[in-house]
Amino acid sequence: ADVALTWIPVVTTFEAAVRASGLAGYLHKAGGVTILAPTDAAFAAAFERQTLDDLLLSRQSELRALLEAHIVHGSLSLADLRDAGSVTTLAGDELAIAPAGAMARLGDRATTVCADYDVANARIHVIDRVLG
């Protein structure tokens, strides 16, 4: 899953965060996860550049907690997410899910913008806001 993130050009910040946090190894070994990957624009809207740089360079535990709010056990398609109505993230947060046109609304915060990147042990959905 961590390698697949490099194929999606709008999630380079998320991909860098996964590497910086040490989560890449976990994702590589995980038996199936759903990744809700915020776009680079979502990270830019949520964090000032200096704050984001600090998270990536020196606040790994905080960064990991933030990323865990974007990962769900089990490889869930967009249809699976919409049918579930809610999921629990790796961080332990309950995330309500509702249909939003052809996409899905996550809590009261984010909407999927691209969905169903299917990789070996994960399903990746690109979202328009940072969760958590």
C-alpha cells in the first residue's frame, strides 16, 4: 500500500507522512486496510507549511496518530464504505459515512474525490480534507 501511494500524484504529502511516521512497514504487512488519503491541497488547508514540516521531521508520534485517523482495518470499496454507514479508524475514532452523490461523505468533514485504488493489501480512497 505504501508503494501504491507513490502512484497517486495528489497524495504526495500523505505518502511522505506515511514514510516519516514509520507506518509504511505496518501498511506493507497489514492483512488488508482501507486508506483515506487526503490530497496535498487538504494538508495545505489544514496545516501551515512550518507546522507540517515539524510534524514530518520531529513529531512522529503525533503524525502517526493523525495518519491512523485515516486508516481502517479491512480493504473496503467505496460501495462497502457507503453500505457500512460507519467505520472505526486505527486511531479508534468512529467515522460516520453517508452517500454524497456517487462518492461518500466521511463524518461532517471530508468527501471522497477519487475512490477504489485497489492495491495488493489495501484499498485507497482520496479525500478532500484531513480527518482527526
